[in-house]
Amino acid sequence: MGTDERRVVFRCVIVMRSDVSPVFTCPQALKVTETRTGPLGCSTYDNLDSVSSVLLQSPESKLHLQGLQVIFPEYLQEKFVQSALSYIMCNGEGEYVCQNSQCICQCADEFPQCNCPTTDLQIMENTLIGMAETWEASYNDFENSDEFKSFLKRLPATHFLPVSSVHLLWGSDWDLQNRYRLLQSSLEAQRLKIQRTARKLFGLSIRCHHNPNHQMPRERSVLQWLNRVQSFLYCNENGFWGTFLESQRTCVCHTGATLCQRPIPCVIGGNNSCAMCSLANISQCGSCNKGYKLYRGRCEPQNVDSERSEQFISFETDLDFQDLELKYLLQKMDSRLHIHTTFISNEVRLETFFDPRWRKRMSLTLKSNKNRMDYLHMIVGLSMKICQMRNSSVDPMFFVYVNPFSGSHSEGWSMPFGEHGYPRWEKVRLQNSQCFNWTLLLGNRWKTFFETVHIYLRSRAKVPTVLRNDTGQGPVDLSDPNKRQIYIKISDIQVFGYSLRFNADLLRSAVQQVNQSYTQGTQFYSSSSIMLLLLDIRERINRLAPPVAPGKPQLDLFSCMLKHRLKLNNSEMIRVNHALDMYNTEILKQSDHLTTKLC
């Protein structure tokens, strides 16, 4: 601007309030340099149309108003500001309106997208696409690194590597771990940049007719990397790639054919797994473990005619304590009797106060069919730490159901506290606290098999008058003196017991011999050693069933073991039990013991 056109103007402010229209004020006079764009200016009256007001719009839609001079009468100022804002903020395509702390453009019919900064959105979407490509490039750089390639070369190729074995080798390679931490740091920095850009993108597109299509890239978990390693080992053949599925021991090739799959080595382990893979065909066994024989590249159980029952289930263990010793260890909560279980509940959280007036359900499970298939488990005690508020009016009541060998809740039995000599809960208050140890001591007499323990809490409480119509389903309010006296929390639940070694393959082989002979109509009890062994196992398992009223039959735990641990169907279970009953009555001339079906 020339010297003769320099004017004294004012720095002005627009005050935006949600309840009134914009207020326009100019507190003090300053000298500024003006541009020559726009329809109106902030100069003197005689030079009004030759300069412009400097109204600027940033990508974040923040308004900066510099140098607008009070040139209109007061009754026109509001209309002038409204027009200026509509022109600048809406590009003349709508009317700028503020309401309820939000300002938007009311678009004209011919400009329905006036609120949408299309150019800025396109720039940000392209930026996010580039960031996603950089994210994938980081993964490729890691896989092409010397550390990762060296790790793959050191992996043993003489036998199959499950995810658990790959995990151990992955964690013990320090060079690889240092390189992996660098990858994680890089991805974390990229993730923050992507989040910031995405927030800006969604903030700008809030008033557009379409939402941006953006998905945050996900970082690969350690398990995904381990599966990726398996894919490099077994699904990288003939120049083709695929993804390895350990559950099916096969590859899903990206080309659709099976050209990517290499010969998958045999599994080395105990029981019917291979002791060593074959040198001629790595997919088959070369040798077997003790008690198994090699047959067509597989390991099968040897003849079990001469086997003793301890080779099926190790009923005698190192933890077979005397009654007094076991009771002492339970009272001291000795760690040798701890059994690690998984706590499951949708209604109760440990170490959190809750309202116990309505039934609460908790479960402690082992998941042996997935995690510890070579063991059966005995429960000899149960302990809970329960804390109540001072002057509590709650009297908790616990009901316990036991699933001996997995299965549904209907296949469990209820502990008969105080009936037929069965123990009750023992409640001991801890010093200087409002907490109690609830302990159930089963001991050798009442110990039994368990896979899942279901605990139901039902409480008797003297409810204050103001709470009698309360459903008890709302959030915990510890500040309310009427409510806090009924709240309790469970701090810890521990199952005490021990595990028995269980050879499922060997026992299944014996059971199938009986089942096959029974089906073929042959002299199924000709192999007396097998029949005697199975009768002994059935009697020892059912002996650990819970007590029943005099004259009532015992629960049949043996059939539950056949169903859930040996995976026999109902027909097979019936045939095996019928064969054992006939051998017991016709050959041994012993009376048949009736049982009640549980599973």
C-alpha cells in the first residue's frame, strides 16, 4: 500500500456467545498494513471500496480478524459482521450461524457442501495413505533385517515347532529382541502421528455429507509374529507364500493352490508323539516313546494286557498325606497344595465391592482338555478371603457345584455342606481388619475329582427401610451410609489339591478293546487282565464321588471321565459299562453296584 493510502485502523475482536449473536468491539487504535482483496474494507469513509477487511480462515476454521474499523452506525454493525463472517467462513455459499456453542454454515440450496473443506480433506486422506504404506514398510524392513534372517536360520528343522517352542526361541534371541524393540518404538511414533492426522480429518469432516474411510493400522502381536515365523518355515516353497494354520497343520497358500507347503515335520513329545522324526520322511515318526510302537510312521500304544492301573492313572502320588498332616497344611494354606485355576465371572470382580443381595456366580476352571491333558485333578480344600464394611448386616451364603471332568453345568454335583458328615465352611476373622478367611477343608475323606468349581453367592441381609425397594443392580456407592453396610468384596479365591498323571491314550486303547469285542459279539471278557484293570479304575474313581443319603446309589464319575477325557460317545459309554457289569456279575460272581448317571 502506498504512503498516501496508509490509514489508522483498529484491531477488532468478535466475541462469540452461544446465547446471543456475535458482538463486535474495537478496543484500541493501531497502525496496520491492509490488503486490497474482498468487498469491504476497514479504512475511512471516502476510501471505503479501495481496500479490504483482512478476514483469514485456517484449516481448523479459526477466525482471525485484523484491523476492522468501526465505520457503520451501531445498528448496522451486527449485520455487517454477520455478512462478513458468512462471506469469509462460508465462501459466500451460505449464512454463518452460531447456536448452542456451535457455529456452522447454513448452506444455500445450490451449495449443499459449503461446510465441507474438500481440498483439506483430500490432502489429509492422501497423507494417511502414505503413513499406512510407511507402517507396512517398517514390517518389511524388520523381516529383511539381519537379526530376523539369522533367527530363522537357527531354528531347528529336524522336528515340528509349535508356537510355544517358537516363543521360547524368540524370547531367548537377544539380538532379535533389540531389533524388535526398535520396531515397536518406530511404530509407536508412527501411530501417534496417524492418530493426530486422523483426529484432524474427522474433525474437519464432521459436517460433510460423507464420512472419511480410514482405519488405524494394527500392530502385530507377538502371537502373530510367531505364526508368521511358522509360515516362513512351512509355507515358503517353489517361490509361493502362504499362511500356516497350526490347528490343522496345513498351509493356506496365497495363490489358492497348495504349491507353497513344505513337508511339515513330525511332532516330538511324550505319549503317542514321536521320539524322533524319520530321516527318510521327516513328516513321519522314526522312533517312539516307551509303551508305544511304530506303525506306518505313527506311534500307537502297545498291548495293554499286562499293564497295571497305575500306568493309566497315578492314584498314588508324592502328596498322599495323612489326614492330620493334610489338615495342618490346609490350615496353613501351604503352597504345595495350590492349584492354579482361571477365575471367570460376569457378575463379580475380585478386589471390588459389590451388592450381594442378588445371586452372584463365579467359576474356577482348569481347562485341562486344552492345557493339561496328561493330568486329572483332585480338590482337597477351598479358601476365600471376604471383606465387609464395618457394622455390616450381610450374612453371605455360598453354594458350590463341581464338574469332575469338564462338561456343562448340569453335569456337576452340589457339595452337601453339613450332610452325611460332609464338612462346613470355617470362618476366621483376620486381625485388625473387616476381612474373613472362609475355608472348606475336605481332606482325604471327602477329596474328589474336579475340573471346574462353580460358586454361587446368596446373602441374607437386614436391609434398611430406604433400600427395601432398591433392585441392588446400580453402581456401588460407598458414600451412602445406608448402602455401604451391605457391600462386600472377595479378595482372593484359592483351590487346594494336587494332580494325578493320566495316560489318556493308553486307557483309551484298553477301553476300545473292550468296546470292539462287545460290538463284535466275541468273548469280550476273555482278556481278564484288561477287565480287572478297568473294574479297578472304575471302582477307585467312583469311590471319590460325593456322599449320598443312605439307600441311594452313588454318582457315576467313571462315565464322566469316559465322556469328557476319553471323548467316548453315549453308545460307547453304555457298551463299556455293560461289559464291565457282565464280567463283574457272571465271571467274578460279585454283586453289581448301582450308580446314578451324572454325565
